[in-house]
Amino acid sequence: MPSPRRRLQVLLLTCLAVLAPLALPGPASARSTTASTQVLTAPTKSGAHARVVLRTRPSWNRNVRCRATVTTLRKVLGDKRNANGGATFRGGGFRPGIPDRRAFRPPCFVKRVPTFVQLNRVKLGSCAKINDDGDWTCELTDPTVGPRRPLVMSQIHVETDQKFRAAGGWRTPPGGVLLNVQGFVFWDPGHTDAQWHHFSGWEIHSLTAWRRSRTR
């Protein structure tokens, strides 16, 4: 029969074996999944990129693995306007955006800039239109933008690719009510002269999920 000292040694070794893994830091991905803030790179007004602390939230769509950067439509569009009055690419706060609007798993970052955003307390139009390419589309308006800012600088074209609609985890949002939405920022240069595209190439494409905003 082991001595009391030997039994104590065995007990201590057993405790160390159980507790040791808990003291080790996990992988970066595991640690970041519960963080509400991240130090990221984003464009500044001067055109340079700076490290800033941004709030992030988990994706509401099970098919999206990125964390959404909580921001505003004004920051997405920026303040620079083209000859038609719409937001420019250079002024965009999350440029360059995702490279392929058809991607089902677009990158979470491009050139160290986040691509997946969350916009709170915004309104969508009557969103029931399906394009010939299978995409669902409408427009989004930020009602918090002041009257001094042109209407085209408070609106953005929104689409959801057919791949997201077919994969589940997505549903058509109601129009005319305050919503919180998540989606990927994309620049489409072919519509900067189109009124229905708000004279800007910026889109939320794809819009991946939405929730009703809490009433104040």
C-alpha cells in the first residue's frame, strides 16, 4: 500500500494534468469568436489606412463565417461625391470590398480591410423583386442621415445572390420598418451614372441576414 506522501504526490500530479490544458491560450480563431471588438485596418479620410478599434458581432447567417463590423451607411459610402452626386469609390469607408459579388464564401478581409458589415436601424424598400439572374434586390435607406446630406448619399443598392437564397438561413425582410442588417460591401463600377443605383457603384451584395431593430 503506497505511503501517505506517495498518495499526495499522485494526487498533485493528477490535478496538474487536468488543469494544465486550461491554462494554455487557445488558437487565435477561438479567442476572437467571443470578442466584441477587434483592431482592424480601415481607410481614413486622407486615403491612408489606419489601425482602428471596431465593434464586431457574430454573423446571423450560418453560412457566413465572418464577424460583422458594426458601422453606419454614411461610413460605408463616405463623403466624396462624383459628378452625378453619388458616392465615389475613393471615398468609401470599406474599399475595395469583396472582389466577386457571386462568391458564396467571400473573404472577410481584402487588403486588411473588413468586408462584412452590420448596419443598425435602417429601412429597406419593398423587397420582393427577383432579377433575371436569380438575385433578390431592393434599396436601403439610413433614416438617421440629416436633411443636409443628399438623399443619394443616404441610400445604397442591396442584393442577395441566389446562392444565399438557396442555401437557407435567409429570408426576405419586411419593407418600411427599422431593421439591423448584415452583408458584404461590394463596388460595381458599371452603375455610377444610374439613378436607380444612386449614382454610385457601392452595394451591399450579398445581404445575408436581418433582424428587427429594438424600439427605443
